[in-house]
Amino acid sequence: MNNLSTMMKEIQGYLSPAIIDSAQRCSDRLLAALPDRQQLENNRVLLAYGGGKDSSYMVAYVRYIQGIIWQQRGATFRLRVSTNRHAAMNDSVMENINRVYQSLAMHDDPLAECLVVDGLQIRPFARHLPMPEAVRQQNRNDVLMNGHRFRADARSTFCNACNLSMVNSFGLAADYDGGVDVIITGDSPQEQAAYVAWARHLSRLFDAPVADKSRGFSGFLQTLDGVAERYFTDINGADQLTPAHRITHQLARDPLFFNIYQDTAYEAGAHWALLSEFMRFRFDELMFSFSESDCGNPTLMAHLRGLRAETLLQRNYAEGIREYVRFALGLMVKKDFPPHLIDEMAARYQDDAAIQRQRQRAATFAVEAFDLSEDQLICMIYSPFLAHGQQLNHWLTRQQIALDEAAIRDLLDQRSEDNALAQQLTQLSGMTLAQMRHCWQSNPVSSLLDGKSADPLSRVLRFDPHKAVIQVNHGELNDTVTEVIFGR
């Protein structure tokens, strides 16, 4: 026996007439799209769930559609919900997910399957499911290697590897236990077309093979697998490429995509009571981070901006933070965040004392999530090992690090094996000697302001909408310079 009867009674009072009408229309469309309309329970439908406010509403909406079909037909599809976990999601995200599942009566329901993807491991959801240490280490290495290569650019440091990991989790969840028939997405048709174009664009940049269009979703995954292989080979070195860097694309069956974009609005304010009262969604002080509500990385993006202003640009931490806050609050407005949440975020950085509190919070989170100290983040900002130590002297001098530059060059050029020096550099950077030596042989990724580059890494974020061109003061040059700011 399923739990839909109880859930449908309880949720009804939290849904507006507009949402109920749209869900009815959506259920009719979904019924027509299911491959087995005679035995509805034979159809498996997959929904990705990040654990934030918008995706929580998506889960509730699709669960309600599942209930509508059950009420009308006496049978319905099986719903699979999958969460891709990473180190920047703290326990409050799992707590929110658990409350959502409880409110929607999804635990112990044979028609609902709740999964967690940790790297290459996929397991049933459990409230206190421990994250494998290997996943945390993988995430840490990805932040370090991307951060140094992209000179601590916010989006590239934290999002490039994470985005490819998220795509892989789609493949894993779509293939798991016999596969799925339908994947539900809230992206508009234009956004879906943009993703396909983005994948093909990246495949051209990285000279990766493009799968046949007729292969559908599995072809999309196969194309991005070729991109991921070349991307991570460039970032980490061919000998450091792991199975976790690849993308699952050989699926048990090739699912159809079903779009619910046109059926409802996703602004949290339009369904606030459903979110905060019925599902008891809570905005954690770390996971609610600018335009994200399930990831603390934007807080670290702001922190890096502040550290960069304080060190590399010879200004002060608060100036860099205010640049990022202005940019990120603008993103929140564009994403239709309720005004009271935008005001709450602005208040966290309202004056120097508040900024200092956030600095401490960010520094603590960097250690908890990625085991990265402030010194190691600052090292990432200088990226001193790239291009045979192009910025090495600058880093040593500016940060007053009493290490012999010539000895470092000998070590990283493999002319010496000074273990004591290697350990000191690891302490300062967070990197292994092998990682530092790979950076030594690699060039920095050029800025979008430098014009069209032949380096594919420099063009990964070329079409990213989460950026702005700003003017900043450069203390060392005593001049105003133009920069591109990225973030979330």
C-alpha cells in the first residue's frame, strides 16, 4: 500500500487554485508521455533534487502529480528522486531533504525511491548517511587544482568540476537498477537546447567526439564524457584521471525528457507556505548563500574576493566583499528571490563588523568542507606555481614567506627531491608535490578580457550568465583596472 492518500489530503490546503489547475494539466500531459499507459506502475520517472528551495518545490509538485494520477486511475508511475552530494553541502541540507520526504510521505512508499549519489556510489537516502571520505578528498582536489589553474576565479574554482559531477550523477541515477523511462526537468525548452549546444560547443573546444544526435540523453552524456576526460586530463594530468572524473553514459534504457517549465512558477514567494510550513524547509545560515539555498560555496566565493582584494590588489578585505555582494545580490533579484531573503543576505554584510563575522564563518567553513586554511586560499589566489613559477617571487615577497626561491624552482623542476621543502610548500598550498609539479608545467587560464584564446579552458565560462565586468581599484598599481567577476 502506498502513502499517497494521506499525503494528498495534507498537501491540498497549501496549494493555490492556480497550482492545482496547472498540476492537473501537467498530469494529463505526463500520462500521454508515459511509455506504458496500461500498467502505469511499470513506468519509472526520475527527478534530480539538489536540496534547495526550488528543487524542493519541484519534488512536491511532481509528487502531487503522482497523487493526482493515482486518484484518477487507481495506479500511477514510480517516482525516483536522486540527490548528488558534495562537500559544500552540510548536514542541514540532508535535514531539509529528510523533512521534505517526510512531509510528502515518501519514506517507506513502494511508489517512491529516494537516492543519494556520492561520487560513483549510489545508495538509498538515509537522514544520517555518512559522506565517503574519498568524495570529500576528490572535491578538495578539484577545488585546489581548478582554483590554481584559474587563479581562484570563483565559478571555475568551485563549479566546473561540480557541474560535471552533477551530470554524471544524472547518468548514474538514470541507469540504476534497470534504468528509468522519463526524466522530469524544470528547465525551459530554450534552456534545454542551450545545454545541448553547450555540450557540443565544449566538445569542439576540447576536440572530443560528439555522439550521434539520435542517441538522445545517453548521447548527450557520451559527448560530455569526452569533454570531462579531456578537461580533467588538462587540469590534473593524465596520470591523475580517475573513474570519478568520467560521466556514465551507457544506460539501461534511454529516457525521454518531460518538461514542466510551462506548468508552474518557481519563485519561492509564490508557494512560501508550502515550502516553509508544510515541508518545513529551513534556510541555513551557511547553505543559504546568495543565490543558492543548498550550497555554501558562494560564501567562499565572496571570501576569495575579499582575500584577493586584501592581498593581490593591496586594498582591504571589505572592499572586495562589497564588490561581490553587489554582484551577487543582483543575481538574487534576477532569480526572483523573495525580497525578505535578499534583505537577509544584504544584512549579513551590512557593515565592517558584519563582514568580519562573515569572514570568520567563511574561514571555518573552508576548513570544515575542504580542509583549506586561509593561507592555502591566499596561495590559490597568487597561483605561484603556474608557468614555471611566473608568480612565485610575487607570492613569496608579498606574503613574506621565508623560503628560498631557487630551492623551490629546483624542487618543482625536478632537479632536487627536498622532502622538507616539499612538506613546507604542501602546508602553505594544500597541494601534493605531484600537484604542484603539474601546475609548474601548466599555463594560467587567460581571462575573458584577454580576447579569444586557443586554450579551451579559457572559454568554458564564455557563455556563463553569472558574470559581470566591473572596475576595481588596484592598490599596487594605484590605478583602476577592469575585471570579470563570476559567482553565484
